[in-house]
Amino acid sequence: MGTVRKVAEEILDYMDSTNSTKRFAPHNYKHGNGKIDYRFGQEWNCGNLEGIDDVFYLTTRSYHYPDLVNKFYNKMVKLNPSLKDISAPENIDKLVLLRGVGSGLHLNDVKYFLENVNHDCKNESFVNEVLSSFAYFAYGLRYPENDKSEEKRQNGLGNDVDFALSPKTAKRVIFNNFYRE
């Protein structure tokens, strides 16, 4: 475990250094949550980290260490002040928030997942669950090259994102109304 902590500390120290951007996640890194299609997600400021893969990678290296999760959370909030708008009082909330950022999710989706469904898609209302299902289905029909299997279509906008989409994002997906190009 000591080596994992050292890696996490090195990444955290590098995040706000004066050095140029650097990738820490292995180049073939496939994280558990996957990433949302960037057009329906949000661009996050990752400091000197190369991108959201590094953010998610760091969550896998720091989750055993509450002090590192807090340090990481504080650095991300400093880089992305809008994250302060999401209630994350406990360490697990901060970790889930950071994993949402590392999956490229939009602020609306991270906030919805933490505050409305309490970290579990099973807590989603029936109406919002149906809306999300329509969004996944519409996305799969519209972008079959990104969504080859029925299983992926049901699990998350092409890349197995393990979060519930907010109703606002689900509607954007259904009507192909991107947050960004």
C-alpha cells in the first residue's frame, strides 16, 4: 500500500506545480467507470494533469487514504470552483464527485447523482429512470459506432458510465443537444 500512496502523493503534488502537463495514467488505461461522450459532458480543469483519465486514475490510488481524498478534492475545487455547488460532506461523497469528474460528466450529472439519487441508480425515480433509458436508447441508435452492443446501450452512453444522468442531460441526449461541440 505504501507504493500506491506514494504514487497518489506524487500526482497530487504535480497537479499544481509549475511544470508542464503530464500524463500519469497508463496510456492503455481503461478505468472502471468509463467516460461519457465528451459532447454531453463537461471540460474540467485538471491542473497539470493531462486530463480526466489522470483524475480517475488518481481516485483509484487515493481512495484508501481519506487525507489524500480531501487534498485531491480541495485541489479540484480550487481549479473548478463550480464543484463547491455540490454537497459532498463525507469522504465517500468527495470520492464519488471526483470519479464523476474523472468520467467527464457534466456538473449537472455529478450533482444529481450525489444529491438526488444518493450514489445509487436504484434510488432514481421511475420517471427519471425511464427518461435515462430513452436517452441511452436514443444515443445508441444515433451513434451506433460508439455503442456496439445492447448491453452498452443500456449501461451508459457508449462507455459504461456508472452514474445516473440528470434529467437535464438525459433530455439533451434524447434531442441531440450537446453541452459542447
